[in-house]
Amino acid sequence: MSTSVPVRLVLASQSPARRKLLQAAGIEPDVLVSGVDESQVVSDRAEDLCLELARLKAQAVRDRLRPSPDERTLVLGCDSVLAFDGEILGKPDDAADATRRWQRMRGRSGVLHTGHSLIDVTHESRAEAVASTTVHFADITDEEIAAYVATGEPLAVAGAFTIDGLGGAFLTGIEGDPGTVVGLSLPLLRRLLAEVDLSIVDLWTKVAPGGQEIEHFG
């Protein structure tokens, strides 16, 4: 399953949270923003919507690449949506929308779905799947909602909350992989890599408990 050439992972996302998640796992991705117009995709199933958007993002970036024969090139597209109370929620339209969402969500639960589309550019293959995690929201006050929305953080993320930022204080728990809520599931990425005959260790560039660096494992 290992490879004799370097593996390059291109992340088709402008999300700093996804990049940080990969970096913390020893993977240093290149980042290319897809520029996909997310409004072009409509679906009444959250799982289908996030996977189709992830697929479009990965393909848009793949189409711009000219891979080198000296490395194996992968493109990863991801997209997240929140299924809540029969609705599919992406990023809020504005602060008022984010406030209304939190007034509805507090004290209740939703399911965060993140679609993953991995393209092996070198071997012209693809592996895709959706990771889903149930999120339980705290029964926060109007004052806390106003303060949170005023930070701007909920305006930039699907579902109007984060687990790895200020919003983490307003969650009481999750059922599933926390990475899914961040926007990228590492266990799922490992399974997708196996589908294209790679190991996640092939992507490791460093492991840094305590800050030490080691040579590339691939």
C-alpha cells in the first residue's frame, strides 16, 4: 500500500480549520481554492448536497493541475452542511440569520454532514464518502448568542458554529468524529486513501509530539 514516490495532497478548500487539522495530523497540504458557486447545487438530502459540492470542488481544482511524473498527486474536496429540524443549513446569510438559527438550535441537536471527494490525479481514480456527526447544542442565552454572532465567527461556517473555536463552548457534546464538525474526518480520509491503494502514513511529512521533526514517511 505504500508508495515509492512523494505524495502531494492538494486541498480544494479555503478553510483554515481543515488545513490546520491536516497539519496537526502530520500532513502538509497545498491549498487551491476551487471557486465553485455553491448555489448551483440543490438537493433535499444533506448527504447528497455536501458530497456533490465536495465532488465539484475537487474536480474544479483537479482541472487546473498539471501533475509532475516525479510525484503522486491527490486532490481532496470537502463540504459541510448541518441537517437541523428538517432543513439543510450551510453558512448563514447574515448576522440576523445566524441569530435566528441559534435561537432555534439552542438546547437541541442537529447532524453535521461533511462530504469528502478524493481524486487520485496520477492514477485517474476517485474515492468518495460522507461522514456524519450528531451535535448537541447548549441552551445558551440571548446575550451569549448576540456576543457570539458579533464576533463574526458563525457567519463563516456551515451551521453557524464551530467546535474548534469560540463556538466550542456552546456545545454540550457530540456523537461521532469531531473532525467531521471541523470539516474533515481523518478516519474517513484514511479509508478513502486505502481505496486508492495508499496509506495515510504516505502523506506524513512530520510528527511533532514535543515539537521534534522526523523524515517523510512516504
